[in-house]
Amino acid sequence: MAQVPQSAPVPGGMPDYFGIYPNYANSPRPTINLGSGAISGGIRKFVDALPGLGSANANNLGQFIPIATPLTNPDGTPVYPGSDYYEIGAVAYTQQLHSDLPDTTMLRGYKDLAPAADGKPHFLGP
């Protein structure tokens, strides 16, 4: 069977997922106004650190992967002796996902409902 020649990928065109060309991130480079510092035309890549485990390892946006807090009785004893018990709720909230984006991205995430937890919703990403 003869191989059909393929054209080179076109920026902004349909990706060639299974052809002979490698896939690449085709996001435009941002333009930075040197006078005002305003950024337009795209977002910078790899400028935000990945969130770490626990609040002590938050990234530059304040994001971190929370450690769930076991629910306890008011006297500090476990709710169910011999095991940890967690209460986690799903909530809607807004968060900044990238330094070049506003902090108004609506998300659904998880919130630790234990009284000793930080009380903020989180998601496993940026």
C-alpha cells in the first residue's frame, strides 16, 4: 500500500494526532507591554509552581494539596474508636488558576468539613 503524503501542521489548524508529525502545544506567546507591564495575546507557560502537599508547601498562588483532618469528638477522642472518620463536602468556589488569569474561574472542589481543617475548598490540579 502506498503511503499518502501529509502536509505539515498548520498553527491553529486541526491537530494531526496519529500522523507523522509530533503534537505540540499551540498556544500563542503573550505580548508584554513594556510600559505598563500588561500581558495580552496568550498566557506564559510554566510560571506557576505545582501545589505541594500541605499548607506549608503552597505554590505562588496559594494552592496546595490538603491533608484531610480526621473528625473527632469535642474532647478530642475519635468519633469511631479504632478508625479515622472524615467528612468531605463538594462546593462551588472561585480561584485563580494561572498568574496571567483573573481569580474568577468558577470551580467545583472538595472541602474538609472537620472543625480543625482550614475550611477552604481545594481541587487536585492546577
